[in-house]
Amino acid sequence: MATDAQRACFEAGIKFGSLYHQFAGTPVSPESARSLEVAMAEAIENQPFCASVSVEIHDDRVEDAIDHANDYTELTGSLMDVEMRIDYDGVVVDTRMEMVDGYPLMELVSVAEGDADRDG
């Protein structure tokens, strides 16, 4: 049987997989980035045990990736940073996805018993 901490970490992985694979390939431009950030965060926050999601799409990275004949690019992990907090039965898991050595790395930041409303 999985512990609550293991289950909380599993839930974090499910949320990242859903976020990444649901939105990868979405057309994005600097003009649409803010609304896409909100849509992504709100979609994932609907899932069970998800306390919060923060998505930051970097306009400079988007601009660099744009094929200027089309004025947009496809969303990839290299264009954004994501933070999530999962609360599974009082076990709070903080996670993030950020670029590390050219790769969008998803990682656990902390796993602790506690309140999801506490400061990170």
C-alpha cells in the first residue's frame, strides 16, 4: 500500500503529465501567452488534490521561437516554467518545471506534512 507521501508525489506526476501533454503544441504568441497561462493553470487546478498551479510563459523565449511568417510558435516545455502544489490528505508536495541544461525538468521541491495554504 502506498503511503500518503508517495500518493501525493504520484498525484503531482499525474498533474505534470496532464499539463505538459494536454498543452504541448498549442499555438502561442506573446499576445496570447497570458491567457494561455491562466487557461493551463485553471485546467490543472480542477484536478483532485491540486492546491495551486502557476504557469509562466516567457515572452522572450516565445519570440525567439516564432516563425515570423506565422507570427506564432507551438508551446513546448522550453518556453515555460511551472510550479504546482499538491495536497493529498495533509501531505503537501511542491513541484516545479524549469529549464535545466536545455531540458524542461520536472522535479519535486519538497514533500511535507502540513497545510497547503502555508508559504512555499
